Amino acid sequence: MEEKKEVTAREAGWQHVHDYFGRTSVDRGHFHTFTGSTNVQTVVAGGHAHEYANVTRVAENHVHRMSGISSVQMPVMMGHVHRLQGTTTVDDNHSHVYDVYTGLPRAPRNVRRGRFFGPFSARAEGAEAREEPRPRRRLRAKKPEAGEKP
Ligand SMILES: [Fe+2]
Ligand SMILES: [Fe+2]
């Protein structure tokens, strides 16, 4: 019982994204490749899904835009994936269809999270998640102040 409560608290707090890449269908004698990363998950019926949006790479001097919401999660051995399928925008009087699976979940970048997710972390206690941008690292050593020994 105690074990189950901890796991749900952890899953609720862990925001993740998925990377994806693929290739559209061939239409008008060409296809487009694309890569992207989804947004963090939103809760939907049956689990969670991710919004995504990207621009394809250039082919035949044009690009298409792709956007939508992924399928719900599909459990796989090391986590879960989602399926992205739809139709690109119409550009140059045609569109393409696509159907790919994302990669495994990964942590979003530039987000501060607790270092330890064990049962004693603040997150497991039910404290609200701190999601602040990571502070910029100082690249050069600080100059010594006047009157201060270096
Ligand atoms: Fe996911
Ligand atoms: Fe095209």
C-alpha cells in the first residue's frame, strides 16, 4: 500500500518528453525527413499524450509543417513510446502523411529537478514540484573585488 502511493507520486511529478524522427510518404515524387521533440505530457483518457510540432526538411524547394497530439503511451521494455500519425500541411499544392513511433521518454532540458527520487525526497512527500530554469553556469572565474585578496 505504502509502496503504491510512492510510485504514483513519483510518476505524477516526473515530466518527460520524447524525441522522434522519420520520413513522410512519397507524394509528387519526393518525401521529406523530419526530427523533433514532443512537449511534456498532458493527461488524457487512458494515460498521457504529448503535443508535437515541427517543420520537415527541405525537398524540392519546399517544406511542410507537422503538428498534433500523440497517441497514449505504449509500454515497451525500457519505458514507453507513442505513435505520431497524421497529415502535413499543404504546401506547393500537396501534402504528405506520416506514421512514426517516438523514442523512449527522457527528461526535458533546462529544468531543475531533485537529485534524488527516493522515498525520502521532498517530491515523494507530496510537495509540489519545483520547475525552475537552471541557473547559468559562470564560464570565467570571478574577478577579485577591490580590497579582496584573490
Ligand atoms: Fe510519454
Ligand atoms: Fe512535399
